[in-house]
Amino acid sequence: MIGDSAGRAFLGSFTSAGGLGVTAAAVDRDTGALTVLGSTDAVPDPSFLAVGPRAGGTVLYAVGESEPGVVAAFAADGDVPALLGSVRAVEGDAPTHLAVAANHVVTANYTSGSVTALPLLDDGSLGPASSVLRHEGSGPDPERQEGPHAHQVLADPSGNWVVSVDLGTDSVRVCALDPATGALSPHGETALRPGTGPRHLAFHPSGSLAYVLCELEPIVTVCRWDAAAGRLDVLGEVAVLPEHERVDGAVRTYPSEVVVAHDGRFLWTANRGHDSISVLTLDESGEKAALVATVGCGGHWPRDLTLDPSGQWLYAANERSGNVSWFAVDAQTGVPRHAGSIEVPAASCVVLV
């Protein structure tokens, strides 16, 4: 067991590519270093994780990015996460993301282009799926956008809305989730530039802005978020790579994750192919972003990027090099400095508590 003075991290990985599944690790708060404690392969390909509260401890939720897709809860206070309740079907294929919202866990199901809600039970485990909301539409890329592909789902900062990012339809959807019944109801949809392939979204700490990272083009779309109306409006785009590196056809870049500093001064993206972390500064309003630096991700194919609660350490899950790297964040410039890494085969996700 880890001591009270240490933090805790959970690492997801692709079991189909040699990963260990869900791994628990101790976090040294002074150095950012991770130490593996134990792993479980109770669900296949737990590519994304989320944490939630539980009486007497922490509960961890993991998608199983399989066909058909599943989701599971784990009691996460021991050195090895222990399955909590039943593994549940999401009634969709290849869930890639999940979040806790309105007394439910919601999943984004990539292949089937849908979002599923499952109720939280008293012990933190999951009940059967209460509703499935299926997206419709397509985009101009015939290989990647032949239909809807929900890639991320999360609660907005007000807690009143569930937002889903769809790579296949070049759009962000807003829906309501009834905490009593688990019913998902469509509310609105915001179109992004066709062919950009939006993947993940992060909110500004003010709660009034959102930054949508695109996978098919290395850009962030800056949006205004109106929580009262449940409305997302596009303000503009900013590149996450220098122009000469964006147009170089030798290595195509597929951005994967976007993170905003807790104080709203910086924004970081992870860039697969380019194998980098981009650093963007945000102005006082948060509406203007400027690319200031790119640094190596400490491995190959960074699928996830996570900022620790203190804002001092940034973690990258490098899928194809099989490692998780951590970086010390310069408080003045936002530029991360590589500080260490551990081996995590087929790493896909890092969450910190």
C-alpha cells in the first residue's frame, strides 16, 4: 500500500498489444516520479479511465475498447485495482472515453458513433445501460469519416450538460442527462470546419471557453461556451505545430489530447507522429492562443496527456514506445522539461488523484 504522503496514478493500456490493462502507480509529489504498484487485466483494452468518489475510498472506471464494448468499475485503494460489481455492456462498439456525470458514467463509443449512460450504484459499481444516444452524419474523409465516431464525452463545468466530440461528423454535440432516469436527450450540435476531425475538448477554468483539438488537422478550435443556454460557438482556430512542420508530408501528425493549465495561462497538446507536446499561451480572456514551443514527448505516439492537481507535472502516455513520461512544467513559460519515465507497454491513458 502507498503512504498518505504519496499521490496515486492509474494507467490504461491496450491488452491486445501487450499491455497489462489497468495499472496502479504511486506518485512522488516532489519529483513527479511514478512507481508501479500492480495491474489487472479484468477488462480488455482499458484505453481510457476516470475516477469518482466512493464511500471509504476511490472508485476507478475503465472502458473496454472492444467490440462489443464494455465498461467496468474498480475499487482503487489497494495496490491492485479490484473489480467492483459486474462488467457492463455499453450497447455500442469500441468505447474510447468515459466520464462521470449526473450520477452516471457516460461512454463515447467510437465505432458505433454513440454515447451510453450507465447509472452509478450506491457502492460505486455500475448498473445496466439506461440509455444510448446515437449520432448521425459523416464527413469528407472517406476513410475516417464515413459515419459518426464519438471520441470523447464529458460533463461541462456547470454539471448541467453532457458534451460529446465526434470525429466522424466534424461536430460537438450537447445533450441533457436526467440524473433520475439516465435518459440522454439531444440539445444542440456545433459544426466545426469539415475534415478537421475533432477528437477531444478541454474547458477553460473560467467555464466560459472550450478548446477542441482536432485529429485530422493539427489545430485547436477555440469556442465560447454558454452554460446557461448549453451553447457552443466557434471563435477561431490556431495551429498546434509550426507551419513548415504542418505541411511536411513525410510524417503526418495526429493530435490526441488537449490540456489547459489550472490558472488558464497555458494550453498543451499531445501530437502523435510528430511525437511532441505543443505549448500554447492563452491571453487573459482565454480567447486568443499562440503557439510558443514544441518539445519531445519522451517516447513515440503520445496518446494521452495529463496535468497533475498541483500543475507542476505533466504526464504523457506514449503508446508505441510503451512508456509513460513525466515533465516538470516551467511556471513562467509553460514549457515542460522531461524529468523521467517508466515502462508501460501499450500505454494509452494516465489519470491522477
